[in-house]
Amino acid sequence: MLDAHCLMQSGCYVSDIETTPDGGRYLWSNDIPEPGFNVGVGTTDLAWIRATSAKRGRLPAILVSGEQERERLEAHPDLQAAFPTCWMIRDCTSVLPPTMPEGLTLAVSESTAPGEDYLSVCRGLYEDESVNAVAEAIFLPVLRDARPVEGVETYHLTVSEDGVPLACASVYRSGGLAGLYNVGTLATHRGKGLGALVTRAAIDTARQAGAEATMLQCVAGGHVERLYSGLGFVKAASPTLMVFSLSPGAG
């Protein structure tokens, strides 16, 4: 799943991947500063991650899977924050296409970058307009500038009501596995089941594209994980995103 994630996002959120001295990888984004997009995976070399992160003006972060290693790093004096995540997967070979309620339409585009209807949803995902402004300034340009990746097909879905885009999702397929990303609903239209609707449509899109399973990542233990569990996804891994201070002893 991690290999597929790296491949699927290498044309969008992931600008490049570097190999760590201990054989792991460091994923980084040229445009997005958040630790989740600038992170070491399959590595415990915090000193190397620190040095590499510093070159890019990023906080050192490691995605830790093993319980023993997680416990060791939880006691590290320079740990700033730890975010449990949930990687989930579900079979999509027998999924049925969702029935669109009256008044709603689904548009699916097979394109590297999403269209403006899709992006209009992305700029209104939060009730806090200052957060929406950050998303529009940082995330939307990255989506617009997405590059094609060999061996990856990309599908962008938008659910609209009377021509007004309300919900979106993206599917990245590589071989028999598809990745589900960017699922969102306008903040003004939450609680209407649109997130579940566009997710079911995305799973069906993955099936039609030839995928046998669909994977995703989300915050562990919250309503989002419960939503996906109710849609047939099961937990496959529970890595923790651990973020450290830039300099040893900096707190």
C-alpha cells in the first residue's frame, strides 16, 4: 500500500522521493509544508531526516509502523506531536454503482488535473474561511499542476445539485489497486450523505477502471474512519506520524 501511495501521488502532492541511508524513503513536497507531505517512511534515521528536512525548511517527520519503534520514539525528548493514522482497504470487484438521488448528478473525468467544478468544492470544505484561503493558496495550485505518472490512471469525480458542485473525490489506479483521495463536501452541505455517496461512486469508478481493491488513509479513531468502515473498508495498518523539532534539544 505504501509503495502504491508513493507512486500514485508522485505526480501531485509528492514532488520527489529520496532514499535514506538505511534504505527507507523521504517523501517531500515542494509546495506543501505540512509534515504529512514531507515525511520519512521505512526509516528510523532521525538525524538524516532532520538534516534533509532542514534543507527544505520542513519539520522532521517519520511515519512509524512498528509498535516497538513507536514506543521508543514516543519517549524521544524532541518529539513535538504524534498523529495516529489508519490505512484502510476494501474489495471493489463486486460493488454496485450508487443510485444518484433526484436532482444530483455525477461527473467523472479521466484527467491528470481536476476541473474547476471539482476545485470549487475544494475551496469551500471548511466553515473557517481563513482555512479555505490557505487551501486555495497552497493545495489548489498543486492539484492544477498535477503531472501524469506512468502506470497510473487518474479519475476526478464531482457530485452536483442543479449545476452547483457539492462533493468531490479522486481515484488513482495502478494495476489492481486504486487509491481514494481528496474526498470532500462543501461545508454548507455536510450531513446529507454526500461524502458517502461520492465515495461509493469512486469505488465503482475504480472497479470499472480494472481495480480489484481500493485503499485510503485517514485520521485514526474519528468519524471519518467510522464512515469508511460503514462503507466496507477494513483497517490494514495503523502507522503513526511523528513530528520532531528541527534541532536536537529545541523542544
